Amino acid sequence: MPPRSAGTLASAFHAKAITATIRAHLIHVPARLARSARRLRLHLPEHWSWHDAFTELFTATHAPPTA
């Protein structure tokens, strides 16, 4: 997915942002990757300022297909 379309799915702020801003805020995620019971989990920081935009983007791209 191109960064500009990802920004549009994430938030209104990122819809107008340049590619470098989208990459810095949403793609380079400051998280810790943990593996437990053969599942990968992404631990995001508690007070990360772009948490809502990242969650919105993740939900939009990994949502089940519409019927």
C-alpha cells in the first residue's frame, strides 16, 4: 500500500501529510515485538502520540472482507 493511501486511512492529519511524515509517524513504529505461544504481539508505548492513527490504519487494512 502506498504511504499516501495509508495516511488517508489513518487520519485526516495524515491524509495531507508528505510521505516522510507518514513514514516517521506510522510506519516506523516504536514498539516491542514479543512472541508467545507461537503468536507475535506488537507492544506499543502507552503514551505514543500516534496510537489512534496507527490503530485506525491497522483496523482498516486488516478488517474482514465485507459481504
